[in-house]
Amino acid sequence: YVGNHANSVGLTDIYAKANFKLGKSSSLLVKGHYFSSAATLIDDTDGSEADKYLGTEVDIVFTQKLLPYASVKVGYSQMFAADGMEFLKNQPNPSGLQNWGWVQLVIKPNFLKWSPKPIQ
């Protein structure tokens, strides 16, 4: 769920994750999210309460260490929107294909780690 300011009602994100070591320098993170509205959703047309459940998301992140100070991460996410999302965002088909991927290069240089030596 990529949030925005429109019709914001707060977001409750209940999640579970598991990180699997695939080898000496690689891992796979799998994360599942249960999204719901933090506030009660009220239908303006008849005053009834709408379902607070917004949807479920699955995230997968593969990490490969390249050097002692560098790694690459490749991620994929799939959102399965529910009827509450349709009501909240006024989208006719929120359950349509909602997925995205990304690649990240992580560099943690060691030259920034400096330990002062005591004066003798």
C-alpha cells in the first residue's frame, strides 16, 4: 500500500516476516502485511460502517553481499486490495494488478568509522 494524503484515516499494519539464509553471502526476506483502517469508515450515502480491512501485501527481498562494505537488494511487492480500499480511495477496481519491484545498492564505507586514540 503506497500511502498518500487523500482520504487519510490512519493505517494499521500487522505483519510477520521470515529471513532465510540462502548461502554464505545471500538471504531472502519474506514479509506479509495485513492492512486495515485505524479509524472507522463511514459510508456518507447511508451512514453505515464500511469494512476496515484494506488488503494484504506480500514483500520479497533478495540480498546479495558483494564486498565486505557493499551489497545489492532486489525486491518485489504484490498488493491484494480489499473492498475497504475501494471504498476509501473511490477506485472502481482496487483488486486489479498492484505490484512493483526495485533494486538497491547499499554501500557502507569503512573510512567513516574512526576511533580516536587516547593521548599519552
